[in-house]
Amino acid sequence: MSAQVLFFLNGAVFGTWAARIPDVSARVGASHSALGTALFCVSLGALVSMVLAGRWCARFGAGRVAALASAGAAGSLIAPGLCTSVTGLCVALVLFGAATGAANVAANSLGVHLGRLRSRPVMSALHAGFSFGGLTGAAIGGLAGAVPVPLHFAAVAAIGAAALATITPALRATDRSAAPTDAPGRADGGRVRGAEGGGRGAVALIVVLGAVAGCTAFAEGALSDWGALHLRETLGADPATAATGYAAFCLAMGCGRALGARWIVRYGDARILILGTLAAAIGATAAAYTLSVPIAIGGFVLVGLGLANVFPLVIGRAGLLGGPRGVALASTVGYSGLLGGPPAIGFLAAHAGLPAALSTITALALVATVLSAVVAVELPDSTTVAAALRARARRATTTAVADLALLTDPTDHATTDRASTDHASAERASADGARVGRPLARPVPAGAAAAAALRGPADASASGRGGAIRPHPGLEFLVPDPYGGTA
């Protein structure tokens, strides 16, 4: 619950900023080009902090870093509201971007850790909290159009800081929860390996995953910062309706993510990624070139539904491959689209107009479709990985019971027949999952050998279970076993 609140608060801060961008732009007298420059400063600050955030998470814990960075993001929201010049706005947005970038990497690393603890996909549900937070922030921003921007931002910062203070103890407690397959617990701090075990291929896959995230996040950033302006300036919508467009986008994305785990289990990663990005391309085209406000908002909704689960899927995969630094690498590439999209749209809008600038969403969504097909070929579905992690956790439990028997039973360990009986009982218990047979209470003579056999599936001949779930070859060296080795 604390992680969902964290994602919700981060989304609310970002949604608040997105809803009041037209007012901030008018306050400082920025043109489209100048506003694009200011928004690019968000990207600069975020990219610097994202490079460092993975190291911070590996050293101090993702929960602690997420709490501190999210508090910084809420507090730094005040500065843009106080600015009266483009130069001051640029400086304020560098700080805002640095805080939000670190908060996003830390929150995603925390989500990957929770997924390992629970042995099931949780990223879509957590990102649903971000979307609903963005919806709340945008809706309140639309209703608070008459409230001065500095007062509005200060109120949101105060509420966010108070909420974070209540959940920080729970977030820090999560850092102390050790998952049996938790890569961040390695001595290397979750580093993405280079030459060992095919790690170069893993790094390449993480970069591709980040590119998919970047293409899709470009759309999210573009619609969050320019969607309201498109509805207001191009289509003549009133301020409340313009804010409703972004709120509808967030609502669609939040609902899609809330249903994401069910969709992933039913349809698989490949269909979610490929069909989702295609739907986003269609919706973006409709929103950019229609002359009807309702159709444009409908296009925003289609983009939100299509992209709902793409970003959490690929970031979660990067976490499985490389731990916190894998998340940081993919997030740096991915959030460069989220944060670099708005300034790019601004520069294009100044020369070709907003509709043409927003059509870049369509192009990048199609690129994401192609990259998603590549990822689908190289990596197994999330359900396969989750099943492998659950099987690994069951084997770890069985092995721990067997090793405990060695330490507590004082009888002679030299009987070979008894060893065979105990080994077979342990195998049956591992296959059944949670059930552990009574013979495990008796000594297992060759403890190290028995434990090695139990924690297969590396050696199917030793265990006699050739049908055991094997991690994908690209994941084997990055999903450590309970003894610190690898699958």
C-alpha cells in the first residue's frame, strides 16, 4: 500500500504541473520556443539524477531514496510557480527535473523489488497509482484555474510532504525485506554485468527495453505538457475542457494499468506491447488532425489505453535483467522520451504548428511497435518469469529445511540407503511446493550435494525433473539463487 501511495503522490505532483503549464507560460510570457527550452531543462536535471539514482538505490535502498526524492519533487514544485521570467523558470525546472527523475528511478526499483518479494507482476498496478495521481492532479488543476499558481503549488507540496512523512517508515522497512531472488543484494550492488554470463547481451536488451519505454513515454510527456495547449489554442476549447483532455488520458491509462496484470496473464507480453503501441499510433493521429474536441479527447483516451502497460512492462523487465542499475539504465533512456518529448514538440510547434508536432507521437509509437516485436522474441513472458521465481522460492524453502536437518540431527550421517530416501522425499516436497515430508527431519548425508541437487533446474539428471521451469538463457546469470550463485 505504501508503494502505491508513493506512485500516486508522484503522479499527482506531475499532473499538477502539467495542468498549470499554460498558466505558468502566460505568467512568464514564454513563446512556444521559449517554453520548449524551459521544458528541456526538466530533461537535463532528470537525466543527471537518473544516472546517479541507481547507485543510490543499490547503496541506501530504493525505499529510502524514493521517499527523499519524492519529497524533493513535491518541494521543488513551488519554485516554478514563483518565477516571473523564462530564465528563472529554466533554473527552477532543472531542480524539479532532478528531483522527479531520481524519484521515478527509485520508485521503479522499489516496484521491481516488491515484484520479487511477491513473485508476481506488480509494476502495472503501481503505475496505475501514478496515472490516477496524475488524473487527480490534473482534475484539481482544472478546477483551480482561478487560484494563483504559487498558492496552488505550495498547497500541493505541503500535502505531498505530509503524506510522504506517513509512509516513509513503511518504505524503509521494505528495503530490509530480503527476497530470495533479489539481485540488489549481490555484492556488486546490482550492477549490470558486462562480459560474464552473456551480460553484454543483457545490457543490449536493457537498452532496447529503454528505447521502447522512451518511444512510448514521448507520447505521455507530449500529451501531458502540450495536450491542454492543443485543445485550447488549436481547437478553441475552454480551460476546463482543456484540462479534462489530460484527465481523460490519465483515467484511461490508470484503468488500463489497473487491469494490466490480468491482461498480461491472459494475452501475454507480446500482444500487450505490439497491439498497445499500434492503438496509440491510431489515437495520436486522430487527436492531432481532427477539428473536433470530443474526437481529440477520444484520441487521448486511446493513446492512454494503448500505452498503459508498455512502460511498466519494459521497466520491470530491465529490473529483472540488471537490478537497480538495470532500472536506472532503462529509465534514463525511457524518461529521456518522457522529458525530452515536450521540448521537442515545442520546437516543432514553433515552426510547423502543434498538429504536425503532435504527429511525431504516431511515428515513435510505430517505432515502439517494431522494437516490441524484437523484445518479444528475445525475452519470455512475465508469467513465465514469475513462475520461475516462485519455483525458485519453493526450492529455497525445501533446501533450507534439509540443511537445518543436518545441523539439528545428531545421528550418524553415513547410511547411503537413508540418503536416497531423504533425497527422494525432498524432491517430492519440492515438486509439491509448500508440503515438506517428514523424512526431511532425518539427516541428509551429503548436505552440499543434496542442496545442489535440490536447487536445480540446472541439473535435470540429478533431480530427475526434466520438466522444471528454466529461466530464460538471457536471465539465468542475473537471477541469483539463495546461496549467492546463479541459475
